Amino acid sequence: MGVTWSQIFPPPPTLTEVNLPSQKGKVFIVTGGYSGVGFELCRILYRVGGTVYLAGRSEEKALDAIAKIKSLCTPTSPDGNIIFLPLCLEDLRTIKPAVKIFTTAESRLDVLFNNAGVSNPPQGTSPQGHDMQLATNCLGPHLFTQLLLPILQRTAETTPIASVRVIWTASIVVDAFALETGIELAELIQKDADKSRNYLNTKVGNWFLADALASQIGGYGILSLAQNPGNIKTNIMRHI
């Protein structure tokens, strides 16, 4: 219970947007940057001079978010930039083209924030026939990350150890409600599955993906970890 309690009432952060150093020259991808945590990440990184790719499926929402971010803050460095990257995580066909767009434009990637997620969506399955939550929260981010590994590894060759990172957004539900028996894989393919339980399964899946990736790329000096975003008001539960 101690771990769960510490996540409900975390200690004050030591690094905030007030003391965040310049990110000039660094490149970031943030999935789901239209609102909530993703939006604030894009805003903070852009403000301190980072090049930020806001990845998502809606160009209209992305451009609205970019315009709002630019209206809210003045970059501390003129080199700050924020760019829309078309990506539909639930449709695996869109992921390779998104990676191609990014790697054609950039020669480095410092941090990939796998932030986007969905809970209890009305649409039950993805274009490939997977549970929509599984596709959006796990399968899409996994494929996206794997295809970006070459550029992450090249960046890690010339940067301090653990400064190149992949961050997976999990949830407090992993600690509070995860089943002792682990993920029930059969639930992920049942058409009448409990959507709330499948959401829990995908958040546990994010933890597993972060751990597996750490084993895969830790030797390159790349950090992979899952994080609990905290008790923050976002639109993740908009479908409930």
C-alpha cells in the first residue's frame, strides 16, 4: 500500500517548468499533445527552446493546440519549434509513414513521450480488428517506438547516458487494481469484454512494454520507464 499511497500524494517535484534548463537543439515527440498532460508537455518544451513534434490523427486539433501554445508563451530561445506529425495509433498502417516523415526531417530524437491513450471508447475495434484500447494504448505505441529505435540509438551515441529516453504513460491503476494473476490475454480479444477492465490491462501493458524496452535498449544508454501522470484532470475519461 505504501507505493500506491506515495503515488496518490507524491512529494513536490524537484524539476519544474520554472527551473527547467534550455532544451535548445533537442528533439521531442509527444503523442496526444492536443490537451491535458501532452499539451502541457508540448508547451513547456517549446518554451525552453526544444523542437517538439505533436503527434496525432487530427491536423485541425493539432494546429489549434499549436496556435494556443504559441499564444500562451514566449520561447526563451528563438530556436524553439512545434510541428504537427500525423499519426493514428489505433491504425497500424499510419505508423510507418509517420516515422518516415519524422526521420526525413530530423537527424536525432532525444525523448519519445508515449503519452496518448484512450479509455472506454465507443468504437470497439481498430481497423486491424484489435480491441481499440489495446491498439491505441499498446500496439500502436509499441510499433512506433520500435521503428524509432535506430534514430534513438544514433542520438544516444553522442549524448550523456540516460539522456535519451522513452517515457510510457501508465496509471495508478497498475498499482491499485492490477490483478495478482496478471493480464487476462483472452479478454483482449473478446468482443463483449469489459472495457474498464481492458483499460486496466493496457495500462499494465504499458508497464510491461517499458520494462521490456529497457532490457532491449538499456545497453545503448537509453532510458525506458513507465510513469503515473498523477491525479490530474484530463479528458482521458471523456467516453465514460
